[in-house]
Amino acid sequence: MITRNSVWKYLDNGSNQSTQWQSSNYNDSNWASGNSELGYGDGGETTTVSYGSDANNKYITTYFRKSFVVADPTLYSSLSLSLIRDDGVVVYLNGSEIYRSNMPAGTINYQTLAPVAIGGADESTFLQSTISPNLLVTGNNQLAVEIHQSAITSSDISFDLELLGQNTAPTAAVTRGPYLRMGNESSMTVRWRTDVPTNSQLRFGTLQGSLTSTVDDQTVITDHEIRVSGLQAKTKYYYSIGTTTQVMAGNDTNHFFITSPIARPSDFYRFWVLGDSGTATASARAVRDAYLSFNGSTYTNLVLMLGDNAYQSGTDAEYQAAVFDMYPTVLRQTPLWTTIGNHDTAQSSTPPSSLPYFQMFTLPTGTEGGGVASGTEKYYSFNYGNVHFVCLDSMTSNRSSTSPMLNWLREDLAQNSRPWLVAFWHHPPYTKGSHNSDTEAELIEMRTNVLPILELWGVDLVISGHSHSYERSYFIDGHYGNSTTFNNAMKKMPGGGRENIDGAYRKSYLSPHLANQGAVYAVAGSSGQISGGSLNHPAMFISLNNLGSMVIDVQNDRMNAKFLRENGTVADYFSIIKANPTAASTAIRGTVRSSNGSEMANVRLTITSPSGATRSAISSSFGTFQFDAVAIGETYVISANAKGYTFASRILTVDDELADLEIIAVPQVGYQPPTSRDSKRSFIKMVKTHPVQSGQL
């Protein structure tokens, strides 16, 4: 249709052509013409175009047009577009846009700058794209192209183009995915990419081999996205992807997803956390393989990526290597939730909406995840079972205390009713790894402005990346200054939260919004590389210069977290336990003895609860007694009564540990107690039975 080095009409006077020039009936008879390559400044131009009279104020936009004839548009199943563009380009076919590269989203005018300067080999590289033939008409067709500079002082522009018609319908193949996004209790988004444009069909069902439900999209595209709704919670669905005439992948045991559960504390959830994993190297593969071996057949409910998901600049090709080629099996079975890092934006704090991160990931902007609508994919929240997740943007959004992001955060946390609260973003509030939270603006602002809000609303765990190390804090609250201001009073509990050594971290479960009880802060940015650092932040319980990822398990009133190294060893672990809103029940067992050590039968014992309710029991022939269904954490009074004896009442605060308790009978004056048969001591053992309301007997 159009070959390279063809003759093009062009307009190089810096004028505002609005949109009329894009149409087929526009009169371009007074435009200049010349063979491509067209441009200036590179030395390879066949036709040199003008940039104006001022080298320091060059024309931003240059226009190109070419007509071509199509005898029968129905013969073509697709169009193959190849072009050189330096810097940005927008292409129109018969007045409608069909392609855009290195240009911002939204309306383009003659003063719109390309966001990135093209240089080096990219200036002469032909970009490839497959285009739908739907806009072709019988007879004359018009292709219109606008090239935009990245700056008015740019040294060069370049343009050439080839357009070919494919007159046979090729068999499509999947080149990316499928991968899952934005799952909840009743919906799931499935995405994939094909090598040629096709329509889209998702088939699904609860029985593998019997996919009886379908969702179709007739739009002919290469990047496919299907949202399926009306699903059952906590249900396994098998699926396939393809077109209305071709199944490309799936309908087997490896293509499935499980919808989110409703908030039931008894359910078990596993979350896999990867930070700065986007190196696409042997280190990233070792971290991946260690987790897959550790995890075995356990279902991974969610994958969290903490930013810098694709090095060095977050390009589409880098994401293909670092994410989609690295974790294909996990991503087709488990929803991925991401936050944005500095390498995902090529270090830009104001990236365009055309950024690959925003194009390839579907994230909540409304209430799809169960949280408050944020209106942006940069920050959002979602629920999974009894866990509320908050994803913040530490890279591109305003981090001030009155910013839209933090105002949204307050609103979202105020409506949260899930008992566990986990937050994640890229730049850590505390680190002495390859970055320093005392000196870097993003880290300081997230600490001083975000943490007070999260701690006010009872955050349990905060996870970040950026530093290429693993650092994990004590159970802390209220540390908003630099590292020299940290002190032991900010530790809500001592120790490392290791249940088998110094005990798990504990906090109340009476309300998910109970403020300032303590949280763990983890830097987990070593899933792709390690970069060292002083690793001596005083808020940290442990700091490691090791590759690895985090594994977080949640069930009932317990969160267990591990740092899993690339060699398969667990290098750190901790637990957070919350007391149930319905307190765990315990049985109190003990023995009544006389002062000389003999067990005493037929003694009436009475237990009084904090509410004043009482129950009674009679000691057995061996002196033993038992009170069932007493609430852990409550204080009870146990008294006894028997003829000829005086008993001291015992006050007991119940926990789930072993306790040494005996009821001792002191003979009254003139009463001769029986002789001792057995002087062994007896112990009360606290045994969990069933839930009771706090204070209930």
C-alpha cells in the first residue's frame, strides 16, 4: 500500500492545522512534497524539512500526508504498520487515529511536546504495529501523520513509513499472559496479548473440560481484557482465552482462578510479596524458584509487587522479560496487585498516561476492590477476606498531608471494617540500605505525612521496596522523625515477634480501628538484586543484605510473616496475634487440698465473672474441679465453702498459659483435718474450647 522511501506531501511552517488536515477531503495541493526519509539533523534524510528561522525556537509539529488506493478492503484481515519517528508521532487513517507513539494521552495540538527525546539507534529503528483494516474504504484512502519534537531546541526529526495489507487471516498466537487482575468475591479481570489483532472470548466454568459460560468482545485488538462478573465467592473457576472461533490457551488444570472469600476469620490466605524484582536476571529467577519450592501445592491468594517491577525504565519489553516471562504460571492463577516505583516511570515524577505500567495493568479507580473510589490507578485499596489492603503512590502523587491521595486515604480507612490492615508502596519510611530514609524526600514525606494516618487507624503491616535489602522493624508506633530520634519507648512490645523465642506481637481485635497499638514495617526490596548499605536503622529488629521475598499467611487472629531467601531458607519470621472480638474460651482445672496436703472431696466452689455472674462446682473424690467456658483475658474470683474449713478467695486473670493454682482449706479452731494421702501439687491448665462473649460464664 505504502512503501518505504515513498513520496509524501508535507507542511513545515509551524502552523496550527487543527484537525481538518487529517481528513480525506482536505486540500493539500499547496503542500511541498519529497521522498522519505524526511527530516533534518540526522544526516540520513532524503528530503530536508524546515524547522523555521530560529534554531532555539524550532517548530514543534511537522505534518505529512499520503494517499493510496484500495480496490477491495474486504480482502485484508489486518494492516502492518512500520515507521521511524523522532520524537513523537500520531497516525490517522481516513481521519481517525490508528497509532500513537511517544505522545501523551488526550487531545494533541500543534504545541504538544513529545514526552521523551528519541536518540541513538532508536532514531533509525522501524517500530512495528498491527492495525485493524476496518477504516479502509474502496478507492482513495488517506494516511496523515504528525511528528512532534520533544523540545523547541531539539536537534533533529526523522520520519519514514511503510503500510502493508495482510490478505490472509493468520492463526493468532498468545504472546503475553493470560494474567489476572482486580479479583474480588464476584469478579475477575483476565488479560492477554496476541501477535495479530483478533476479537476476544473468555470461556469459564467450575469444571475443567466443561467451560459453559462465555464473555465476548468483538473489538479487533492485540491487547485483550475481559471482565467477568456474577461469580461465586471462594470458588475455583477454570478458563480458556481466545477468539470466537479459536481457543488459544486454557481449558486445562493450569488455567484457573479462585475468587476472593468473604470475610471469614477461619479461612487461610497466603500472600507473596516481591520488591524491586524487575531485573529479569538469575537472581530474580532464584527468588522465584525458592518460593515455588517452599509453597508447593498451597494456593497463592495474592501477589504484591512493590515497585521497580521492570528495570531500567519500565518499557513494555522490560515488563515482558521481568514480569510476564518470569512468573507466567503464578500470574495466570493468582491476581497481581502492583505499586509504581521510580524505575517503572523512567525516574519521572510526572509520567504520561501512556506509560506501559498504566496500559498493561488494570487497577481499581472506583469501588471494584471494596474500598473507597480513588479516581486513579496510582493509588487504591481492596479487600481480601478479612484483610484490607491500601496501595499508595510514593513516586508520582502529591505526598503532602492535605493532598488528594492522603485525603482519600483518611476516607478509605474510616470506612474499613476488616480487622487486618496492610499498606504497601515503593519508598520505605525507614531504611538504611541502598537508600537512606533520613535524607531522601519521598521517604521522609511518606514517613511524616502518611504514617500518622495509618497508625491512627490501626495499621498492622507496612511493606515497601526501593532499598535492595531486607529490613524488618520492631513492633513500633509514633516514629516520624529521622533515625536519631528513635527510642525504646516507641517499641510497643520488645523482641522480634518470634513466638518460639520471645513471643508473638499482640494487639487488640476489639475494633479494627483501635489506634496506635503498633505495627511492623518491612523493606523487602531484594527480590531481584542486593545493594548493601549500612543496614543499621535503629527501628529495625533485623537487617539483611540477602536476596529473597516475603511470604505472609493470615488465618483467624494470626498473621505469620517470613522472609524467604533465594536458597530456600527462612532468614526471618514474626507473628502478630489479635485477641478475638469473641474471646477464646478456656477451661480452668484445679485441686482443693487441706493445709496438710490431702485432696478434699465435696467442696463447693463458686466462680464469679467480671459481670457478677456466678457458677458452682463440687470437687471430686480426688479433690479436682473444673470450670468450662471462661474468657481469656478476663479476671475471675474463685471461692470455696466446706464445713469446718476456711478458704481464701483466689483472684485469677485468665490467659492461655499453664498456671499453678490450688484451693487450700484451713481447718477452723477445734476441727481436726484428715491425714494426707498425697502431697503432690496440682496445676490448672488453660485449654481453649469454644468462643464465648467477653465476661460470659
